[in-house]
Amino acid sequence: MITPTTTQLLYLCEAADVPDDEGLRLRHTELPETVAVFVSKGQYYAIGDTCSHADASLAEGWVENGKVECPLHFARFDLATGKACSLPATFPVKTYPVTVVDGKVYLNHSEVVVAQQSPLTPTWVQPEKRCPPSGRSSRLSLPSAPTPCPGPDQVVG
């Protein structure tokens, strides 16, 4: 059984602070990068927050079917493996194994994984036609002045 006193576990946040199918952007002093924490269908995930295609925060993206979609150019990444699932991203993002103990989300620092993936081959893909989540703008329009990492970082640790 994993307990919070295990030395490899780093406290990230309260489980209740992570909204369903959305991301929470966190910086921890013991991690080399900012991470995005997600919960999708009751499962918690942590991945590197920066899209491998462009400097955009994945925590600001849309979550659907275990994948997060970058808010800047709409590349999708698998939350469990970090693999790039669509263009324009061709490289994976780092994943961090997490566990929830007593309502707190911990990252197992000793088991950080980088997905092994050959770059996706650029091919033309017909864009999906779907409605954006409520309160979000159309996926076909970009903000006039994109801000890849809006809002202050939350520093933990």
C-alpha cells in the first residue's frame, strides 16, 4: 500500500481542486517542468504542461475520451501515455504517475515516464466537426492575441 510518507511521493494538490475533464496547472520545486493534472472518468493523470508542438499550456485544453486537446493548434495527447494523437504535434509529452491518498493527489517521482514514439507522419486529416464545450469559442477560431499560459502559476513544494 502506498502512503503519503513514501519518500518518492510528491504532494501536488487536493483531488477536489482538479475539475472533471479539465486541467490544473502546477509547478513543483522538485520537478523539471510545470505539470498539468487532469481527472477524466474518475482517473487522475499528470503530464508535462507544455505542448510539444508549440508553447501552449495543455491545462488550458479540452479533455475528451482520455485525451487532452491543445488550445492553441488543437493537437491531441493521450493522458495515460503522453503520445501525440494528432497533428500538428508529432512528439509525445512526459507523463507522471499519480496516486490519490486521502483526497490528496501525489506524484510518484521515481517512475517518471517519457513515451517512446516515432514522430507522426504529416498527412492531411479532415478536421472533426463538433461543438466546443459550453462557454468556449469555436475550435476553428483562434484568439486575436494568443496567450499560451494565461494566469499565474501555482507553485507547490
